Amino acid sequence: MTTSNLSPRPRPRPNTASNSPSAGTGDLASIVDSVLGGSLAGIFERMDWAEDEIKKARARHPKHSDRLYHSFLLLTPTHERMATEFVYRAHCRELLDRVAAGADTRPGTAAEVCCAMLEVTLRTPIRSAAFGLYLRMWRAAGFPEYPEFAEWSVHHEALDHTTIDDHEQFARRKLAVADRRLGVIDCSGQHHGDDVSCVYAASQHKLAS
């Protein structure tokens, strides 16, 4: 899997003053942009990735296998950077794990927050807590790790943990997709053309969210 230009770029040790702009924001933006600018997938390739993530999620959560099978439409890409494989797969994984947990699928995913943060860093320097949010979301999404990230993350979390929490709540709420939720599931009794005993086959079921 090719790394993409979303990643916070290695940069000088951040300023310890939590209210001062993070150092190296330009480097951050350029690394991330270069990591995410690799091979871009078309719609059919992304559909294959989504199906593969559904398959993996069903294996992780066998009790919710039928619900996960019918979650494909939740996995619509929301950002052009999701043409990069690891970004889109991370987005899918988080949403599918929420489906299995019965959690709200509308708030922004960690991958969506990273995509939004990239757009910000391409335009303006960001402060310590915002950089800390970027690092937190990068690692939460399971994106490719860089040796410096753990050290930087510990540093920013120690300085700005509460502010980062607030930023995360705001970002996930701001990036929410209002209609990204499971509604009525109407199953024909077949999955990929094979007869199955899907719990949603007998009649329509409305999922509480």
C-alpha cells in the first residue's frame, strides 16, 4: 500500500508554548500532500476496497454480519483524498466498526478529520493543539506510522490534551454527514447472488440510531 501525502511531515521539535503556532507546518503540509498524491483509484477500485473492508468487518463482528453486509451505502467517499487506498480503507473501517457497535455513523471519521486538517495546513500555519489533533487522528485512523509521530503525539497530548479533546469533538461534529445512517434494510434473501438466511430477509427492519 503506497503512503500518500496526508501525513504530518517530520519537522523540528514543536514549540512548548501551547498557544504558539506549531513549527514546520509548511513541511507538514508538503509531506502529507506528497504522501497522498500517489496513485489515485477510480470508482470501481474503491468499490472493491469497500467490499473487502466489509468482508473483514464481518469476520471481526460475526454477530453483526448481516447488518454489515447491508452497510455498503454508508461507505460513500467524502473527500478527494479518499482516492488513496489507506485513507479510504480507514474511513470504511471506522464506519463499519460503528455499525457493529450500534454507534452513530454520522460524525466525521478520523480519516475525514485528517483530510480536513490537510486542507487547513495547506493554507495556514496551525497551532500546537491543532497539530496534536492531526497526530491523534492520524494514529486513530491507523495510517502509516512515522518514527517521530509517537514522540510528537506524547508531547502535544501532554501540553494540550483537553484542548485536543475539544477540537476532536468539534471536528467530528463539523464533518458529520447528516444522512449517513442505516435506515430500512430490505433484503431479498440473497447476498452476492447466493441464497442466505439473512435476518433482514423476512421483512423490512428499521435500525435505531
